Amino acid sequence: MDFIKIVDVLSGFLWNYVLLFCLVGIGIYMSIRLKFPQFTRLFPALGKMFRDIKENKPVEEGRMTPFQSLSTAIAAQVGTGNIVGVATAVASGGPGAAFWMLLSAFFGMSTIFCEAVLAQVYREKRNGELVGGPAYYIKNGLKNKYLAGFFAVTCIVALGIVGIMVQSNSVVESLKTSIKLPSTITIIGLIAFVGIVLTGGMDRIAKFTEKVVPVMAFSYVFGCLVIIVMFSNKLLPAVGLIFEGAFTPQAIGGGVLGITLRDTIRYGLARGLFSNEAGMGSTPHSHAVAHTDHPAEQGFTAMIGVFISTFLICLSTIIINIVSGSYNMNIPSAEMAKSATLMTQNAFIKGFYSFGGIFLSLSLTFFSLTTIVGWYFFAESNIKYIAGNKKTIIIVFRIIVLTMLAVAPIFQGDFVWKLSDLFMGLMALPNLIALILLSNKSVSILKDYDKCVKEGNVHFEYEFENK
């Protein structure tokens, strides 16, 4: 058995038989314990976020505003998986996969609330700069340095090295296909642009994501809405197809599709979890550095990221594929899975003609670009955990990241994706352990917040930040 096959088998086992059940299970468990904050906390958090943006209060150096931290989290959450991965889920699991994708995101909001809260509570301040994430709440909360170290190493490899290569491949291939841009020019431009952003540290990353991410997300969703309006007569049948396919996929295409209910559920849940990263341990790094009066407030803000990533962007991708007719139920699922990008591309071409293909390619490019920046920031937080806030080591790591951007196209794209899946799965394991063992802390923080609101004095004493 060759190395690629071993990676594929390990990754498949980890995602299909371990993480899928653990991630969904924790989401359900914490939703019950937190009394379903998805219903009561999400929209008030949206209102507060808009008020904060309007007020535009400055924060201390070495911190981010809640909106900047959310933008950085969304930058990482919204990547090629929201387009290519979602199209693959529909191709392989049928339209009903959309229902299970949304269900996973619904429960994932509770999971990501816990991640953000714990990241806030157990964050540290190093050389005047806040830093935090799963490695920090595993060390400070669980008092387990070995498990924290394992997370830090796997996160650096998963996001800072292999993940960066995945996104670089996506940008190169996307621009080569749509506008025939040579790979060399794309790589040079990518290295130059990413290098400028990264060398500015947390402050420049925050300013970049808060400006680019809203425009990027709005443009894509708006483009999808235009297509949906153009095919509005097919919207209700599309919604009906999603609900019918969620429980009886065979009733849609008969034996031609060969899709079972298990396939529909598995692809929907897995792609939903992968797209919003709830429970993966990535986004807590940005939520840890947000300046907020109480950890629970950042937990509510983190829930917005899942809502935008899955309920807006992923669902938009699915709907346009169905209403435009790009999803063809007469094509075998195995063949459709190979043409996942073409499915969405055809949907945009039907809406915007030749410009549609270019629009999708540019969307994929910006999605990948922001993911590179977000994932780098998360990986750097773990470099700081292992080696401290030493500038020399951080500079060396930045050079390694830029090198990975350059050499990524040399490697086979499929292999890099499989390697990324494996390390992201390994990264999630210690984070899931921490979320369960620290679940009482998450619940107590929410209760403390409600108590503070009742008393009219929302505040929190950060123990580890002041050490």
C-alpha cells in the first residue's frame, strides 16, 4: 500500500467513523446544555455587531475588535469548500444533502460558541499581544501540556503548511482555467500580496479581513440571489427537492442515482462541518484576541460566522445548482463528483453568460486568498505557543509559508487535499476532548453573562491574560 493510499484510508476512517459522530454529538449535547442559543442569541448578536461597526470604537494594540475577529474567522471558514465542497456533497449525496448540511450548522453554532468562550477565558498576553486558541485552553483549562502540544503541532501542519498548499493550488488552477493566467505569474502575485499582509502582523491581518471578507461574501451571495430571482419559478420545487431528498433520496432519481439515505446524511453532515469548521479548533484563535466585555459576547459573535458560512454561502451554492438545472439527476453521482466545480460554474454561466465563469473564478480566488491569511494567523498562534513570541522564529515560519505557496502547484492536488483532511482531523481530536471536559465551564460562563446582564454590569475578570 503506497503512502497516498495510507493517507486516504486513515483520513476516511477518521472522518467517516470518528469525527462525524463526535462533532455532531457535541453540537447536540451543548445545544441542550446551553438551552439552544441558536434561537435566542443569534439575532441579538447580529444587532450588536452592526451597532459596534457603526460606533467603530478603537481597541488597544495587540487586540482585535469583535468584528475584526469575526472577519478573520469567516476568512478561514469561507474557502473553496463552500463552493467546490458543497457542490461535491450535492453531486454525491443528492439535493437532500443540503438539509443535513444546515442541520449540522445549526448544532455547530453551540459548538463554536463554546470554542470562542473557552478561547477568551484561557487566553494569554505575550509581549503586549493577546494570543489564544485550543492549545491555550487545553493547557490552562485541562492542565495538559502534552495534549496541548499535540494540537499545536497538528494545527501548524494542517493549516500553516498543508492547508496553505491546498488554497494555493485552488487559486492557481482557478485563474489558469478562467482567464488563462500563467501559473508563474499567479504564484509571484500570490507570494507578494500574502507576504505584504503577513508582515504587518495581527493589525494588518485584521484590517485586511474586515475590509475584504464582507465585500467578498456579499458579492457572492448577491450573485447567487440574482440567479435565484432569474429562476424564481423553480425555487419552490428546488426547496421541495431538498426536503424530499433528505429522507427519500431514491424517490428523486430512482436507481439511476444510486444514492442511499446514508450517503445523503453523511455527505451533508460532513461537508457542513468542514465548511463552517465548528469543533475543528481553528476559529477560536481569532475569537481569543477580540476585545469584548464578556467571553459570552464573543461566543454569540462566533455563531454568526457559522450562520454566514453555511446558511448563506453554502445554501446559496446549493440552490443555484438546483434552480439553474446544473444539478442533473440523470448523471451518476461518481461522475458528478468529479465535475463539482463545473456544476457551480455552469449555474453562473446560465445566469451571467460568459462573465459567470470569470465571476466564479474570482470568487474562488478571493475565498482561497482570505483562507490563506486566516489559516496563517491560526498557525502562527500555535507557533507562539510552542516557541514563544520570538520574532526570529515567526519570520522563519512566514518564509516557510510563502515557500509552500510557491511549491504547492508541483504536488498533485488530490494528494494535498487528502493530507489536509487527515491533519485537520487529527487537529480536531484534542479540541473535541477539551470541549467535552470543559463543557461545565462553557455553561457557567453563559450563566455568568446572564447574571451580569440582569445586574446591569457586563464584565469579566481575565485570570490568565493578566499573568
